[in-house]
Amino acid sequence: MRCLVTGATGFVGSNLVRSLLAAGHEVVATGAPGSTTRYLDELPLETRLADLLDARRLPALVDGCDWVFHVAGDTSTWNRLAERRRKVNVEAAELLADAALAAGVRRFVHTSTVDVHGYNRDGSPLPERLGERSLFDIGYDYADTKAEGEKAVLRRMDQGLDVVVVYPGFMVGPYDHTLQLGRIIRDLQMGKPTFAPPGTASFCDVRAVADGMVAAAVKGRTGEGYNLTGYNRSYYEMFTRMGELVGARRRPVRVPPAVLRGYGALAEFAARFTGRPPEMDPGMARYVSVPQASDWSKAQQELAYHPGDVEQAVLDAAAWYDKYMPR
């Protein structure tokens, strides 16, 4: 199949293009103008950087493609970036879905997030449905915009677009050059103080998620969504094990919810003067304080998905940083 991958220059996209190539597919990789293509340049694929908000560019991108994997997204949480976040996570998804529909694309695999499901108060794992508590309207509007973008894409099914949705969890592995979870691994390696928020998350190998996305294109049922998540662990438990794996000299420090929220408020206030996104804000502080957990049994049954070996993913990520982003 000829496949378009948006967000191909990022963490998930860089792994997805490799999974697709390994499965024998032809890949057109796109990312935002100005994005680094360093981790794609040696691969046998076609790279076309494009602004997904420029509707005039999209017909040429999707032309001749059988599958579209929409991975691109804005994961920021700072309130000053709210307008940009909505444009990328909602408007770009709408425009790309329209272009795919017009081009007769056979399948559109939309990357949402497990955050749209919220969580249960007792921390029990959630399948692909809403939990008892929501992550919407808490100042963490990444979840809000991803949910809106997902709904917009699914509405195109009424016009004939074949859509499958995937909900990735907290991913670990190579090609995390923007240092998402990688920042924690890097800090642990360098002996810096590391702070663990009080919540829980569902951790998985990014390469397993990429394989799950390919399986969703092949086996997924139209209109269905699949949790590509993994092992439900507290941040403290996960960060502690990461430190052990990379030989950290210090253990992470637990941070209570009230302290984290207070720090988020101070960091957000300071960002008004620096003009730089804060590393923590009140919405993010609330998000990483909840007992979020995910049930991936549906993906296991229908897509043969497995979250992989997360400990090996941590080691592989650390080795990748040492090679491409040396200390």
C-alpha cells in the first residue's frame, strides 16, 4: 500500500514509517515546514514537508495514497498556545480528512489519545469509553482538542471515509528527539534531581504502538477505536525503574498534588515574562495527578497488539540518546 504519514518527523511518526517500510509498504512522509528530517533521510521513502493547514497543499499529498495515517498533533499545554493547538489538532484533521475523502483514500487511521477517555476514580483500567471522571475542562486542553479533532474526522464517515481511531498511551523508545518522556531518562542518566508526579499512566513501547497502527489499517473495523496502551504504573514506580535501568545515582522524589499544582501556577506566571512555555502548568499538574489506567484487551484480540517490553524500550531509548544526542 502507498501510505501517507503525517507527523513523520516526530517521535511516533519516525517509528511508524519504519514499521510500514518493514511491512513492505510505500511511504510518503510529511511534517511541518522546518522540521528536521535527519531521522528519515536514509530511509527509502518520499519526504514532503507541508503545512497541513494549507488546504491547497493537501490534494497533492494524499493523491495516489491507499492509507493515510494522521499522526501529527500539537501536544503543548500552555494556555498561550491554545489557538495554535486547536488549529493543529482540530482544523488540520478536518482538512486532511476532507482531502482524503476527495482522493478516494481507502483507509484513514486517526491518532487520538487515551486522554480523551478520562479515568476512573479507583484507578481501574478503562476500555475505549469514557470513565467516571473527565480530563476535559481542567486547563489541559490537549485532551479537549484531540477529542474534537477525532469527532470531526469520524463525521466524515457519513460521506464515505473509512476511519479507524487509535488511542496511544505513554510511549517510550528511540527517536524521541523532542525529549517527551526522554527528558526524564536524560535527567536520570545525568544525575539531575527528578520529580515524580502522584498520578498513574499506561506505559508502552513506541515501536509496539507503531506496529499496532499498521495492524489497525489492516485489521481494524471501520469506525472503531483501539487502545494502543500498556502497563499501568504510577509515575514514581516507572521513573524509579527507569533510573535503575540507566544506572541513576538518585531516586526520583515524589511530589504531592498540591505542591505540583502550586509549582505549575508559579511556572505559568513566570512564563508571562520569559515568553517560553513553562515545563509545568496548572492543567498539566492536574492531569499527571490522576489515576489514569487503560485496558488494551480489544486491540490484543482484534489487532494482535502487545505493548512490548517497556524496560527494553527504556534501554533502547537511552542508547539512542547517547548516540544521537550525546550528553
